[in-house]
Amino acid sequence: MNKDLKSHWEAIYQNKSFEEVGWYQAVPETSIQFFEKLNLPKTAAIMDMGAGESRFVDYLLEKGYTNITLVDISAEALKKTQARLGEKGKSVKYIEADAGTFKATERYDFWHDRATFHFLTEITAIEHYTQNSCRSLKPKAHFLIGTFAEGGPKICSELEVFQYSADDLSEVFARCLTQVKAIKTDHVTPSGAKLKFVFCLFKYDG
Ligand SMILES: C[S@@+](CC[C@H](N)C(=O)[O-])C[C@H]1O[C@@H](n2cnc3c(N)ncnc32)[C@H](O)[C@@H]1O
């Protein structure tokens, strides 16, 4: 685990409320729209990589999903989510890990990553993430990723970030995923800035 990176994110979650951070969404609408169309069974194994305090898990629990795993480099983010969910989140699995080195021990039907992958800027971490996610998907699984798009920020939360086109993401995950659909969308931050995002849904080829 990269300790500097971890301290950076811990400090953010210790010092800011979710409503104050640039990536805040009251409802993660784009992710939900993609997810709903898949009509996955309530027992589907779902991974949210770099979940932070995202309300995607709230939506999943509300819909009756019972096998949800949240991974984040920040223990504080996971603690805040656990506290918010309380009793209704008792089935949720929380894993404190760095996406650039994390090795999943389960296999998933649906992998979600909004605004985490673009923080990986070292080739070894990107390579590890793609290998690990490919190894951790079940046959017919789906993989939904949202990253900064071309023309999006180059720095976010004082860290370097990468921008991707839908074609770039297809290339990065080509070892096991085929693109089903891609859309460009703007995320409007709490301060009103518009940040260019691309969301890509992939299907696992395995
Ligand atoms: C921009 S936030 C997005 C959070 C959440 N996905 C959402 O949509 O609200 C990025 C998240 O990724 C986490 N993160 C950053 N680098 C990470 C890494 N290398 N491994 C795991 N999580 C990481 C941060 O702690 C943070 O929660």
C-alpha cells in the first residue's frame, strides 16, 4: 500500500464532509442507469472499487442486493459509510486496500468504479488493476467504469489524474473485456464546475 497516498485520502475524509468534496453526488445517477438495465439477480456479487462515501451502496441495499463489497484505500471513508448505513448495511463487506496492489479473493458479477481508476498513474498499478479485475470477474460479468474524459481535469484533490476516451478504456481493459456502451457526461461539482467524464460498460469475455 502506498502510505503517502493513503494518508492523503485519510486526511480528506477526516476533514471534509461528503457534501463538500468535488466528486459528491447525492444520487449516482449515471451508475444507477447503467446498472438497472442489467437486471441482475439480488444475490449478484457486486464490487465498488474506491467506493468512498458514494451513495451507490445505499441504492443497492434499497433494491435488495445482498452481496456487496466496498473497497477503498481510506479506512475513514469506509468507517463513515459503515456508520451511515448502520443496521441496513450489516451484510456489506468493507475492504481497506490500494487498487494498485489489491488482490480480490472473491469473484464478482458486477464491478463498479467511479472516479478511482483515473488516480492510478503508475503503469505497474494500472497493469495490476486490469489483471486483478479480469481475474476477479465471473463468467458473463459486467464492469462499469467512470473516469475523467479527454478535456477533463489533469489534477484532482491535488493529485495527478489521467484522462481516458472510451477507446482508451477499451484498450486498457482489452485483455478480458469488450465494450458494450460508452457515454460522455459532465459531473457538476458542489462549487458548480463541470468536469468531463466518460462512463463505459464492459462485458467480461471469460
Ligand atoms: C474521487 S473519489 C470517488 C469516490 C466514489 N467512487 C464516488 O463516486 O463518490 C476517489 C476514491 O478513490 C479512493 N482511492 C484513491 N486512490 C485509491 C487507490 N489506489 N485504491 C483504492 N482506493 C483509492 C479514494 O479514497 C476515494 O474514496
